[in-house]
Amino acid sequence: MELTRYVNGKVMRCGYTTGSCATGAAKAAAMMLLGGQTVEKVDLMTPAGELLHLDILDISRKPEDGEQATADKGETASVTCAVRKDSGDDPDITNGSLIYATVSLCGEEELSKAEPGSKVVIDGGFGVGRVTKPGLDQPVGNAAINSTPRRMIKENVSEVCRQYGYDGGMKVIVSIPNGEKLAPRTFNPRLGIVGGISVVGTTGIVEPMSNQALVDTTKVEIRQLAAKGRTDIFLVPGNYGRDFARDVLKLDVSECIAMSNFIGDAINSAVECGFKRIFMVGHIGKMVKLGIGQTFTHSSGGDGRMETLLACALEAGADLETLKHVLPCATTDAALDVLKAAGKMDETLKILGKRIEATLLRKVPDDVQIEYICFTNREDLGGVLCASPGAAELSKLWKKE
């Protein structure tokens, strides 16, 4: 496809989701089942409004007698075909995978499994995971085919039925031969999706180097925790935070949720899901950016680490020579070394701590408690650098027994 995005100074090619692949395969299989002729390419309009031209691969028909036949012969009970996943310039592990759809006619008994008002039954076959935990897009027991791909498949197969004047039921089974092998390399095991990967996508298009997948995964984990009835949530930006919480603070991190650089999105999701107490543990390299109200902490969204420490140090009374040495520092730890040597580290961190707290409090309503601990892995700098007033008490909820 020719759709591109300008990302980090480069023109990068977009791809299409597993949901688009499954829909394209299902549409082609339905056309072949009802029309009797081979379909080697289909056009598919995505929810993003982008038109895809998808090649149809590995076509096979299963005749009424149950034996395999060529794509052009005999009365058929079902048609199976595939679309190859193309993730563009996004480093997606499903890139190149064949996404299959098997389409067959179905009677009233099977049709009862369709969504109300629909005559298209959708399920997952080999390599498509099954949901085992509540809080996901699909209920427990369903195939991990998310809502948007299900809607796309239903709409496209229904349109084919109208074109051919067929008013009965249709059954679509999506399968991914290498899905089970790929699953351990995804978030699926952590989310309670077993036996394969998910068929996903909200726009039908894969954005190169997209952050949305990480945001969506974090939101799913937060919803899952809420579905367990929890009202307290423990967030960390990543492995540094988890390791420090486990090894130094001696906290139970079995259910802490990694939010990466998306601190603001994670807090918003926690509030939306009804959590009343939010606890965060993060390295100063990320947390310092909260000192200027920046809740997306990736460098692509701006840096500001040294400028924030500079402002806090200035307020703490650091002299001009000290400030000049802070600004060119490459890391927050290096800047703290400068401030410690000047006798201004503790006061600077107190001011930074108040700024971080103010930013977090602005993100939540009055009835939600939010606390944080900001640390460094440098023991000579003190480990815990600053924390909100209620952090120590709230952290006890996750203390190891």
C-alpha cells in the first residue's frame, strides 16, 4: 500500500492490521462460496477510510462430500483463503503471517451464536487465542477477535450476501497457522489470552512505530484489574520501577502495571475504570518530566529534564556556576552529582517533589488519591529521592508478607 507517515524525520510506510487481513480473506471466501469463481484480489475499505487492495492466497474448497477439491471444481461446503499480513515499516512480529478465513453456510442452530440482528457467526480456529480473563474486549471463552475486526467481517460478508441474493447464515472461522508459536512473544499470555494471538485493529491500518498499541495494551491491563473488583492500582513506567519496587521497597509487583511513557494515559484509564487509589514508582529519568507537567515522557515528545532540574535548583538557591554545570548533563544522575557537590541536591529534590505531586493531582478528581515514589538506582545518591506525603502509607497495600 502507498499510505505513509512522517515519523522521526523519516517517511515510513503504513501497513494493515490482522483484522483487515481476516476481513479481506473472509470477504473473498464468501464471494467464492456464493459466486463459484476464483477471487484473487479484493478491495477493502478500512474504518480509517483507507482503501486496501489485498491479494488472496492459498485458496482451497471443501466439497460437500468432505474431500479436498481445487478452487474451481465441484459444489462446496466451505472456502478457505488467506491474506498475508503487511505491517509496513512497523516492527510487528505478525508481519508476513498468513491470516486465514474459512467461510461456510450455516443453519439456524449455528446462527443462534451470531450477534443479535446478524446472520454472520464469527469464531477463531487454530492460532487464534481464547480469552480466559475478564476485562478484555471480548468476554471469557470467546476467540480473541476484537470488536472492530468482528464488525468489519460482519459488514463485508453481509454485503457479499446481499450482492449474491443470499439471505441465510454464514459462518467465518479465522485461523493463523503460526499464531500459537508467536503468542509467547506478545502480551497475550499476560492478558490471559491462550492458544494463539489476537485479531486486532481499530482503524484497519498499522501506523509505523505507533504508540497506540502500547497505550491500548496498558488500558486493557487496567480494565482487567478493575474487572477483578480492585480499587487500588500500582503503576510503574517499566522494568526499572518494577525492579526497584520489588528489590528495594520490598513490594509485591505481581499485579503492577507497566505504563511505559504514557503516564497521563494510564492515570486517565485508572480514573475511568473507577480506581480510587493510584500508586506510582518511577525512576527520576521519567518522573522529572512531571515537574513541568509533561505526562508523556518519551524523548520524542520533548526532553526538558535538565531544564526542570535547573528551575528547581534555581528556586533552591543554587548559584550560577552550579546551574551552568547542570544544564549540559546527559543524565539526571549526573545532574544530581553536580547538585550534591554544591550542597543543593536535597532542597532541589524537595521542590521537584512538590512539582511532581502538583502535576499528578491535576490529573485526578478530588475523590481519587494519587501517590508516588521517585528513585534513582544510585545508592550513593540515596535511592528514594522524593515522594508524595502519603506514598509510604499507601505502599503498604503491596508490602510482601
